[in-house]
Amino acid sequence: MTAKILVVDDEPDLEDLVRQTFRRQIKDGSIAFGFARDGVEALDFLAENRDFDMVVSDLNMPRMDGLTLLTKLQDQATRFSTVIVSAYGDMANIRAAMNRGAFDFLTKPIDFADFETTVRKTIAHVADLREARHRQAAAERAHASLSRYFSPNLALSLAADANALAPGGERREIATLFTDIAGFTPLVESLDPRELASLLSGYLEGMTEIVFAHEGTVAKIIGDAIHVLFGAPGDQPDAESRAIACALALDKRSEDYRLDWKARGVPLGVTRIGVHAGHAIVGNFGGGRLFDYTAYGDTINAAARLEAVNKQLGTRICVSAAAAERADGFLGRPVGDLVLRGRKEPMRVFEPLTPEESASRHTAAYARAFEKLEAGDPGVIAAFAALIGERPEDALAQYHLKRLLNGGVGTRIEMA
């Protein structure tokens, strides 16, 4: 690589002396020189030749002196470094030049051995500056990319560590959630593309903001569906609590958003959410060029199944016992012991509730009805019928009553 140096001096013999001193480096292409007679000519030269590494400038020149040139070059200090040349006794101007950003100085008459040493040192300094800028730019690009998936604080940390998300996976204990909008595919067909873009971008922006506020990791966004991880890539001892709190916040946000678009005449469906916890293989599975931080395993599949069963149950959020039991102060009501599609063993599932919902008379009445369901009490049908009479919009109570009236018994429920 050729180091390019601009020499700015009005002495007519200096160009020949420089070419003679550096004849070997010029011949082998390691150094190339440009020459200007004063600051005005130097600025014009640098405007046309933006790949120079170093400027060597005299202080005393006609039209524009070296100090004025330095002042005008200050905003370009990251492009090249400047060495100033002045009489040894002119220390006041040398100090002024250093204060204006000069990297080093030479005294007149020029000692060309010192000149060569200064050139080597300055070129090495420029290379270090450019490497630092390259690393900073790479970190900024990495941060911009990671910010799509991780909360801001975590993205900064990961961007600073080149090996934090190297390709490969590890087994981790995590909590995970899936979200999906009911009836979104047919809605897409009915919307103008610009309206769809506005709806979807607003929805995803609001939902990912909530995920990041709970320090979750967005593993995937596919259309309207979002897959979120807690406890990866960094440890989160309260991953289950975060996941459930995030699910409740996502539910509120999505309901507000749905009602807003409903008022505009767009029938946006409810957002369904499934939450589960357990072991998974987590990591960057994208290879060298493609970043794909995601998770695999039964825990992930079960969370996706929990999101899907909301459709049958009439609920909006389903949380597994594995997540609920590890969450601090979990509030919710039991749904049943669900046998999810593709599984043989039942999983106790809950519908999470806000503190206000949990403390309501209706929730207490539901708990008593569910106890009757567990015990096989013949009064269970009347109990669920009473719940619906009190609150007709309780979709989960409706589900249980319909199932009981169709001959269902107990809390074990085979899900299609």
C-alpha cells in the first residue's frame, strides 16, 4: 500500500530534495508525494485528491500560511495527519500549530534523517487511526443490526464483543413466547398495500418496543408473528417473570392497537400469545454471512403450540405451568391439562391475569368451578353456566361449559 504525502512549502528547491531523499521509496511505490506552494494550492490539491495520508506544511508561506491552513484542515483530521515545519526559534507558532491539531513538527533547516523518521511515525499513526475508525464503523454496523433483535443495552454489549454471537449454539434454560394475529392472512388480501404497510409497521414497532423494555430478544419476525426469547443470549434469572410480564404488556398494546384500527374500519384480529419455559438450543445458526440468532427444541415447539390453542380456547394468552411456577408472584387461572398436538403427556396451562382481574369476584368463582371440574363434581355444569350468566364474554368459561355439555369430563383436554 502506498503512503501518500503532500508537501506544502514555497521554497523552490525543497521538491527536488524530498524526491532525492525518498528516491528508493518512490521507486518501490511505498511512498508517493504531491507538492503545493502555499495553503490555497494545498486546499485545492486535497479537494481533488482525497486519498492522501499526510500533510507536511511550512508555517510561513504567501497567500495562506501554515496556521491558517491547519485551521481549515481541522475538520478533516480523521483523513490525514499534519506535520508542520518552522524555524527552531519560532516556538510560539509551533505551539499554536500543535494546538490546532498538528501531529508533529520539524525544524528548519530540515534534517532529512529526522524527516524520514517523522514520516514513518506519522504514517503508522494514520494507519492506527484508520483501523480504529474501521473498528468503530464495524461496531456501529453491528449495533444497528443487533438493535433489530436485542434491547439497546444488550445490543451495545454484544456489538463490543466480536465473539459474542459467533456461529454455533448452546443449551440454555430459557423462557420463550410466540405471538400471532388471528385472521391476518385474509385481512392482508383486503387491504391496500400502503395501508397494510402502515398497519404492520406500527404494530411491529410497538410490540418490539415492549419486548425490548422487558429486555427480551426478538428471535424471529415472520409477517405478523413474533418469536421472543428470555434468558438468551445473556443470563436472566427472572426470565419467566419477564416473559409473562411481557406477554401481558403485549396483550394490552395489541388490544389497544386493534381497537384503534377497528375504529378506522379495519377488522384487525386479536393477538394470541403462548409462553413456555425449559431447555433449548440457542445461538447464531446463520453461518459466516447470515445472522440468524434463534432457538430450537421441544420448549420452542410447545410455546408455539400454546399460542395456537388460544384459538380453540377463546383465550388470548396461554402460559405453561413450567413458566408460571418459576415466575415471581404469578397471577392467573387454570385452563386445564392440555395434551398439545404432537405430544403425549398433558401440560397444565394457565391464563395469566392482571392484579385487578385476579382479585375479582368472577375469578374467585371461576376457581371454585375449576375445582369442581378437577373433582368430577356433578355441579360443575351449573357452576360454569353461572359464570357465563354473570359475564357472557368469558370465552374460557364458555369453552368449558360447551365441552361439558358435549360429554367432556375432568381437566385433561386433547387439543387438535
